[in-house]
Amino acid sequence: METLTVDAQVDAALTKLRAQLFERGARGLGGVARAFKIADFNGNKKLDREEFEEAMQFAGLFLGTAETSALFNKFDKDGDGNISYDEFLRGLRGGMSDRRKAMVQRCFAVMDRDGSGVITLGDIAGVYNTSKHPDVLSGKISEEQALERFLEGFEGKGTADARVTADEFEAYYSDLSASVPADDYFIEMMESVWMIPEKEGKEEAELVARYEAVLREKVRQKCKPSESEGNKLRQVFQFFDTDETGAVTIDEFSRACERLGLPLQRKETRAFFSVYDRDNSGTITYEEFVAHVFNDT
């Protein structure tokens, strides 16, 4: 029987733990981190062997004696019989693939309308689609619990006005990524909960172009001969501009499209909306929309 090297034993143990995380659902490393903090009685962010084993059991992670020894010795850097649980969690987490990282960054960029590098928890909660969360689909938790757990992932940020940076957003998904073994599944999950496609490819561009053509025709059909198309379109949008701000949100845009006989799915609406939201502000001015529809610019 072939004997594994120490590094191979460690890799095998980490792989086994990640598989167990996947079986526990999409909460990622959050539960493990909390278990380690509970076991850290003196608050020095280190655990001895006994504390480490207790924390692992509390977190619902199990290894054989030899696997535990190999793992503990690997992370006991200075041989003092303690490990830094932050270092251990980083090792367990591993790095996201380039594809996953690009998707996470894309989702953040879509929400970061002003390019400031920060978004609020209120912004996140407003667009996070919990109905497509993997644990909701499997019946493990409710939509409300999924949102609550997501927001809990940003420790110490308990209000809707709390700011989340790009690094914090990426760190959250880096933790979650450890419990999702396949890139395709991770990307599908991100697309579902954020309603943002991985890439704006040729098919999406063609779809948006078709919608534009249909929208122009719908507007023309509703225009009276004596009335300009631009004025008619403004009237349609003003009907949905309930706060009279002179700008249209994505929800108002969606209702306007329905009014014109063009119902869209949420994912399609976002792609269509971004065409007219030229300054990426999250709203469309009448001037922006009319100019684009009628190619005045």
C-alpha cells in the first residue's frame, strides 16, 4: 500500500473537509469560524490540539486521528502545540478560481453604481434573490432565513446603511466558495441569486437588439400622427415616475415595458436597462432613453 507524503495527507484531509462543508449546505465557512471562536477561551486566536478537535466536532466536521494529526501539525508553524485558526481557515478556504473571482467582481461592480468601491447592505438586500438560493431550493431554509444568513456574513455590519467594500464582498464569497466544489455550480448560483449573467455574450446582445426594435415599434404604434414619438415616450415614463424625480428606476422601466406590451424576465430587464443607463447611475433620465431609442446621439 502506497504511503502518502505529509503534504498529500494534508491535501486529502482538506478535500475531505470541503466535501463535508458542501454536504452541510451553502453557509460556507461561517459556522466553522464561529465554532473556532467559541473554543478560543482566552481570545488569542489560537487553539491547542484538544480545543481544535472540540471545535471541529462542534462545527460538524470529522476526520480520523491520523488525518487530524497531519492537519494540526501542518498548521502548527512554530511547533508550540497551537495553531492559528485564522491560518487554518485560510487553508481550508483555499483560493477561488479566476472564473469564480471574476463573477464575484462582476456582481459587485453591477451594484457599485458610482464606482466608489463600496455598497450598502440595504443595496444588497434590495436585489438579492433568495428564491434561487441553493438551500432554499433544497428546502433546508426559508427565503427570509437565507437573506438573514447572508447579511450575518458581514460581521459587525448590522444596519442597512453599513458599507461593504469590494474586498469584504469577495472575502464573503471566498468563504462560501470552499463549500461549492464545481465552478459551474458556483456560477449558476451567483447568476440565480443576483440575476446577473456571467458574460454579456452575443446571444444577450442579439436579444437586447430585438427588444429595442420591438420597443421602438410599440412606441410608434401608440403615437398619434400629430404627436411626436419622443413626447409620447416621455408621457409613458412620466406615468410610472411616481416620485416625479425625472428619472426612471429599473422597476419603473420594467412596468413601462409591460405597459407597451413588452413583458420581460428580471434577468432580461437588467440587461436591457443597462443599455440606456449610460452613466451607470441606477436610473435612466428621459433624455437618455429617448436619445437611445431614436438614435438621436
